[in-house]
Amino acid sequence: MRNLPKAFIVISGALLIFACGWLTPRFEFVRALMATVLFGLPFVVACVTLSRNKPIKWHEYICFAGATLVIQGLMIALVCNWFNLGLDKKIQFERNFNVFRARLKENPEYGKIESYYEPRKGGHVTLKGEVKDKESFDRLTLLLQGFLLCQDVGIGYGDLVEYPGKPKRDNKL
């Protein structure tokens, strides 16, 4: 009977590492750690139970198993809620946008272009800066549109990019 908590500790530790590893690429490390800590509560209880020198009673096993199932159910509900909210897609978009921004900076034609992402209200990407001519502006617009079309979230965009000869907007209402 004494080996049952030891086996649970080994299995729980392996599941904790797997859960954190699986959640981290989808929801960032902090959220993955939060869910893993919730999942790790039975692990801590098993370590405390094993550390005492008294024999473990059957009702303790039953209570422990019930608590473990409830906590695992809560963790599954939490992660499903994150998926329903679309957090995985938003985080993936932010990662892809950072790569897009870095590639713009590497290109000498667009080195002076600043790009911003505002996640509120569905998301909005803004480009600001100056390019040398209309063809560069058109290529930049196509790059941005192509990037946004490849993403799985509906994001709008606006441009504050200037080039010689660009018509000025009339801001009067």
C-alpha cells in the first residue's frame, strides 16, 4: 500500500511536465504555469501524505482520488475556456506579427516603417513611416494584406505610410 503514493507522485510529476510543455506553445508560459500549478495540487498533497510516517487509510485514498478528479476537471474546463475565447489564436497572431515586424525591419526598403498591433476591439495593425515611392507602398500594402489573410483572426489595418506624391487626406468633417 505504501508504494501507491510513490507511483502517483511519479505519474503526477510526469503529467505536470507534459501539461506545461503542451500548454506553453499555445498559451504562453505564464498561463501554462498557472494551469500546471492548479494541476499540481494533488501532487503536493501526495508528497505530504507520503512524508508522514502513519499508515494511509482507505478513506484518505478515496478523498484523495475525488479531489484529484475535481481538480483535473477544473483544469480541463479552464483550458477549454481559453480555447473558446480564442486565446491560442491571439497569442499565435502576436508571435507571427513580431516575426513580420522583424522581417520589415530587415528589409532596407521598409527599415523606416514602424508597425503597431492594438489587440483591443478585434485587433488593428497600423503601419507608420515613409517609403520612397508608390510602388514600394503598394508592395508594403500587399505584404501586410497577405500576412493578415494568412492569419486565423479577423484583424483590420490602417496605414500612416507616406510617399512622395501621395494624396493628402482631408480630415475635416
